[in-house]
Amino acid sequence: MKITNSQRLKFALMTSDDAQLLFELDQDVEVMRYINGGKVSTMQEIREVYVPRMQSYTNESQGWGLWKVEITQTNEFIGWVLVRPMEFFTDYPQNDNLELGWRFMQKAWGKGYATEAALSITQAIAEQTSVKYFSAVAMEDNAGSINIMKKLGMEFLKKELHKDPLGDMEAVYYQCDAR
């Protein structure tokens, strides 16, 4: 999968070699607020839970994985965009309905980076695969993420309990057709 750099950003699939970047991103309580209530990740959790989890759904030819986002001019890591089938961790993953997610350093908030990155990544995936939908899940009071979903052209689908091996949460679901 080739993801063309956007105007300000460049992208690469993350690997276990990026554990330190994942750790640094997860050290901000505000970044983690809508993930797990603000609990920062330990390096042990990154290595033993998050990296193996990421490796389980990474599929370069389909564009699945955590896409590292860096500022082109400085090569500074500012966050990632998640792409994987909805319901991946169940017996019935939806390979034609890809879940999008994002996590960015606080210093990158409010600059349009997450929207720019997600648009670049989804456009490339839509052009290179047969995906039908892009979906996203967030806590209902996570206005920042919901705003990004709307900018991506997603519409509210439902509110229900989101089940995940790392913890269930009441969430809102948004979705759009792949273009």
C-alpha cells in the first residue's frame, strides 16, 4: 500500500521498532482521556500488549495498521492513524468496513493534522482496495474526534456498547462510504 504524503505530513506503517514513539505519545493524560480515562501506558504495556495487538492487524497490502504521522519538514512524530477492519477482535471482522482511529500529541491538536492524515490515508486505501465503508468509534463527549469524523464526511450511525479486549465503553459510531 502506497500512501502519498500530504501537503504537510508523511506516513509510514508503524512496527515494533516504534515502541518508544507509542510510549511517548501515551504519556500525556489529556491524550489518554478518551482512551481509558487518562491512564498513561507503561513501556511494559506497550511491548506486551499494544505492539502485539498492532502486529495482529497490520496488513501492508490492505493498508491496515497504525500509520505513523510525521511533519514532512522536520520529520517530527506527532501521532498515528489506525486502520483495521471493524470488529477485528471478534469472530466476524468486517474486512469491507475499516475502522479509523487517531491519536496525536497535544501540541498537534487544532491544526488539522488528524483530518489531513486520515483523508490522505483513506483516499489511498479507497483507490487501492475494495473497501466499502470507513467507520470510527468514540466516547460521546469526545468532541474533537467526532469533529474529525464529520470532516471526513462520516455521519452518526448509532450509540451502543463498544466491545474491545482492552475494555468495553459506551460509544458513538460514525460511518461514511469509501470514495
